[in-house]
Amino acid sequence: MPSFKAKLQETDRRLTCHICTIPSAIVTQAIAAEGADAVIIDQEHGAVDQASLHAMIAATAGTDCAPLVRVVEATDANVKRALDLGAEGICFPMVRTPADVRKAVATLRYPPNGTRGFGPFIAQSRWQTTVQDYRTKIEAHLVCMLLIETVEAVENIEEICEIEGIDIIIPAQFDLSTAMGCPGQFDNPDFMAAVARVRAAAQAKGIPLGQVALSEEQAKQHFANGYRVIAGFDAIWLRAKAAEAQSWLKP
């Protein structure tokens, strides 16, 4: 049965949740096999189509790695397609208001508690249930991850964190710094203040926080600041290792 939601509820536990932009079941399987707690299969910025998405979700089977999907937009159609292919949760980009977050939470749930259409004909195999049993065995385990990427979301963060059903929040540093007019300037005082506000609001409500860490030093700093989940990018790692190999040619 799904387990990432339960792991997030263990308040002292540190977790990994890596972002897969490469449309490859092999890449996803390799990350899962090495013990990643979750992957975020990226349909917003990655090159992942529906066939690749299904293969990548399936590639996590037999591991303790949760397949989450970052959708292009938080619509019923996008979320339903991902969940019906066997996703264990959804990463919601560009939420701005409490209304956006309530809508996101609703897309994960069947009526009368939500708006998800019923059809887990493929998902039942991923989770080894029957079609009828899928709802009762899986719905409560689905993960709602929010990316805080806009100035408006920061301004609304305290009210957003009051909404039931949020499992993890990630202050998305690249998008947020761009939205604030200081792209990539993660030491900008205004950006740092915005992230601190998000962090304080989430921690006040006991909502776990995640952040990108591309080095051990960054990971340690995030853990020291109260983040519990760290993430990396498959394409960035691949390029970095390729560059490292090229450096070996130097005399």
C-alpha cells in the first residue's frame, strides 16, 4: 500500500523526493531502486507524455518509492489522468489563493468529498486492488503537494495553510525568485523574507516542508532550517556527471 503520506507524518524523519524530467522508466526505476522515498514525475516542465508517465509510475513498483506527478495545471482532467495511471499523489504548481488550494484538494477525492471522476482501471493494477476496492484502500493515502511560486501565494500563505488536506509545501525558489524580480538571487533579502514567511506558516500548522538540494551542504542547511524533504533533478545530475567526466581529460 502507499506509504509516502505516512512517512511525512513521522515528524523526525528526513526524506528524499526527486524530480524526473526525463521521459524514461529506466531513470525512474534507478532512482527508486536506490531508496528514494518519492519521485515527482514532471509533466509541467519535463518531456513526459502519457505513455511515458504510465511506464515511469509502473517502474516504481516493487520499491518503497512513491510516484507523484507534477501536473501542468490543477484541473480535474489533469489530476484524474495521473491518478488513474497509478500516481500516489499530485504536485500542484502555481497555486495562488486559498480557493486554488481547495480546488486542488478536491481533485484528489471522489464525491461527495471532491470532484474526481471514477475510473481506476489501470491504477488498480499498480496498487494491486480491484476497481471497487481502489477507492477505500487508496484515496486516504494520496498526497497533496503544493508549490509556492508566486507573490500572491506568499501573501495568502497563512490562510492557505489553514486548509485541510495539504501534506507538504515546497517554496519553489526558482519560480518564486523570478516572480519577485530577483531570479536566482536566493540571498536577496526580500526573497529570503518571503521564504521565511512560508516556512513559518507551514511549521505553525505542522505541514512538512521540502526544498531542492543539489549538494550535501545544501541538504544539511535545509534540514537545519526545518525542511524535512530534499529534492534533486535527474537532468541536472546527469549533466553534472557528464561535465565531471569531461574534466578527467585534462592533463
